[in-house]
Amino acid sequence: MELAEVLRARGLRLTAPRQFVLEAVYRLRHATPDQIHADVAERAAGVNITTVYRTLELLEDLELITHAHLSHGAPTYHPVGDLAHAHLVCRGCGAVEELPERALVGLVGELRETRGFRLDIGHVALFGLCGSCTPEGEPC
């Protein structure tokens, strides 16, 4: 469903800032509000950071985007896709990679079976060092 249709269904209008913010989230894939604001500002200089925060909240309420905490700083927003995924975050270079849900099937099943816990995959972040930041010969 298009953004305009989703907004209309909730009695809201499609505005340029809303469109720019959603496009920035899709373009950047994993971005903080400041990064999204910088991207939007290149297209529409009049959009301030408060508008970006409000729009991110609205888009998340509409289930078009979601966020994860990939560091101690601001949340990172990304599109809601058909495939759930966790995040691999490199403490060395800051790279973020998506980890398909199927890679965590064993953990998800064990948590549900042993603790009755339902894991929200989209908010899982695993921290470590990527292959480029791990010194050769160093054990995992």
C-alpha cells in the first residue's frame, strides 16, 4: 500500500516532509534521526529535526518503519520489510549488517520453550567485530 493510501485511511494528509522522511529511511536502510534529517535537508532545506522526529514516530505508528537500538546513542530506523531480521553491529568500524531471522531459529525456539519468551527479532542487535576489523589469527 502506498504512503498516501495509508495516511488517507487514518484521516491524514501526505505532505512533502512525510514523503521525504520515508524515502530517506528506505534509501539509508539503517539510519539515526540525525542522518535522516541530513538526507532530507539535501532535498528540502526547510524540514527541521523536530519534523523528522514527529514523522518517524508517525511512520512507526503506521507500521511502515521500525527502529532498533544499535548503539548507546539514538535509535536506528529501517523499513518494515517482509523478512524479519536481526542486526550485526561492528564495534570497530560501525558497520551494520542484516542477519536473517532463520539464523536465530534455534535461539528463538529455545527461549520460547524454556522461558515462554517471544523474541522480537527486529529489535535484536548482536555486537562484535566484523571480518575486516578482526585481526587475522585471532580466535572468535
